[in-house]
Amino acid sequence: MRATARIRAVADGRGGTALPLLAGEGPLALRRTRGAGDGAGADTAAASVTLVGAMSAPLGGDHLTVEAELGAGARLRMGSAAATLALPGRSGAPARYETRLSLAENTCLRWLPEPLVSVRGSDLRVHTRVDLAPTARLLLREEQVLGRTGEEPGLLRSRLTVTLAGRPLLDQELACGPGAPGGWDGPAGLAGHRALGQLLVVDPAFAERPPPAGPLGDLAAITPLPGPAVLVTALSPNALHLRAVLDKAIQEHGW
């Protein structure tokens, strides 16, 4: 199965954000929603969209794509209704899940999906591509859980590619599970942990005042990138603890 979800956000000229394009296919259903932070003190200029899984996916052989384009001045918060489960298919072919994000000048995107769970026997290739204008701001969260409770994971290959003003800002790749390069679960890798995640924060203000590098507890760290960005990486024994670590980083730094 091939399916694509498309979002276009634009400034509405009245201090808010309009969504002239909000279209999903197959298992990728999009709904405009009230964000979790709506209410007193909320960013009233931002539109909120939730990705709702309409059927089980991705299965082996599926190719799913989510595209979001933010026009100048638009503000968008994107989340998902539930975790995404990578499931094995009958053919044995890998599944692919692509995310493509394009941010114009003076935009703000908070991309906060629920975790991706790599189910035993699955084979999933994930690639997130982000293209940022110089004045764009981004908060992007990725969380991966290797197997359900008491279950070995499938094979997960994940890549994150980010460009800022057309130049590379970050390009990293991760492989976990059966068939991944040796040592992925050893002391220099995940060391037995089954949940891993990261926050990428891009803000022009970091060019002059970057957050300092350092540990965030025992299994997380913040690393400034050579550009107006920081990367928070974390390991955890489970998804609940992982989310708590990443949420704490967002709250403490005001992201």
C-alpha cells in the first residue's frame, strides 16, 4: 500500500494560521484539533493537527509519506492520536515511512508525534527530511520503542536529515534490531535499553545564546549543533520514562 498525507499551513492575515490543504489517504487521516496547550497562555496563532491511524500500518511492503509545508509566518503544532506500530507483512519486504517538512521564513513548527514501536518480525525504514529557512523555528521529537512488553524488536532503520538555508545542519542514521550492525545493543550502543528518543530544537536565538552542553540525568544529554540548534538524546527502559525525560527538557528550557 502507498499512502500520503499532506498539510499546508499559511498565515491567515489576522494573526492566526489557516490550513488550505489537509488531506490524508489510507491509514493516514488528518484532523484539525485543539492543541493540548490550548487555553490561557496558549499560542493562539498556531493551528493544531492530529494524525489519526485509520488502519493498522505500516505493514511490510507499505510506503507511507507525511508532508507538511509552512508558508511564511505560519505556526503549526502536529501530533498523533496513538503510537505507530511497525508490523511484519506477508511478503517480507521492508516498510517505508517518510516525513518531509518544509518551513519558510518566520515559521514555527512543533512536530510531536507519539512513539514508533518496532514489533518483532517487522522491518521498517524511517526517513525524516526537514528544510528550514534561516528564520524558521522547529521543535521536533522522535521516540522509538524496541518491541512491545516482553518482546524482541524488529529491524528499524531511522534517518534524520535537516538543512538550514540550503546547508546541512544534521544528518544522522540509526539501526537497531536483528540485522542491524553488530554492537547496536552493546555497552557502546543502547546497553540493553529499549526506548530511545531525541529532541531537535532549531531557533535563530541560539546563534547568540545557545543552551550549554551537558547531561540531563543519567541517560540523556544536550548537545549544541554548529548552527542555531541543539539536540537532546535520551535512552530509557520504557516509553513512559522516556517521555518524562524529554518533556522535562522542554519545560526546563522553555521550548
